[in-house]
Amino acid sequence: MRKSTAYRFAVAVAVGTAVFLVWGMAALGVVGVEGDPADLMFFGVLAIGTGGSIVARFQPDGMARAMLVTAGATVLVGVVALILGKHEAEYSSVFEILGLTGMFATLFAASALLFRVAAAQEIRADSASRG
């Protein structure tokens, strides 16, 4: 079956966010400076997104759930970073940690919303073809 435009955009947002996250960890540091071990928590976020996508078999409804869980995991990493006191370092603040993790979580949530739209379009297309 041909994938909808919403599905393609959802994939582009998810993959783009993942690449941007990896680049941010490698080049700048997300919850600290470049090379901060706390940034390694984001590999868990990427593993959740990848594993969820595989479990969902890349179907739009399951992908929506996987990206929503990935967004939640991103927020959790930000909370854990604050609990670890990363905001007390001279190179980071509460605003920076919440801003960056919030941005990545919002992008993963946007991908989830686009996957939800793609799932709804798929259901409408299936029902239209049947009747």
C-alpha cells in the first residue's frame, strides 16, 4: 500500500529529530557540554523510538504510539538531568535543559501527531474502498 503524505512527513520529522539529537549530543552537548556522560541517556530515547517502531512494524497507528513514548522518554531525560544537578553547572541552566529537551520532545510529539493523521487517512481509505 502506498504511504500517505502525512506518513512521509511523520517519518521525516522523526528521523530528522533523531539526527538532530545525535548531532546535538556530539557537537554541543544537550544537557551539558560536549562529551558529558549525561547525554548518553538520549541513546536510550533513540533505542525506545527504534524499538517501538520495529514492534509497531512501521504501521502508522503503532508508530504514533512509539513516537509519543519517545517524546515522554525525552522529557524524562530532562527531568533526570535536573535531578542529577546538571543545571547547577556553569555551562548549563534549567532553562537550557528544559528548552532543549522540550524542543526534542515536541518534535517527537509532532511526529506522533502526523502518524495519527496517517492512520486516520488509512482507515478512511480502507473503508472507502470497501464500500
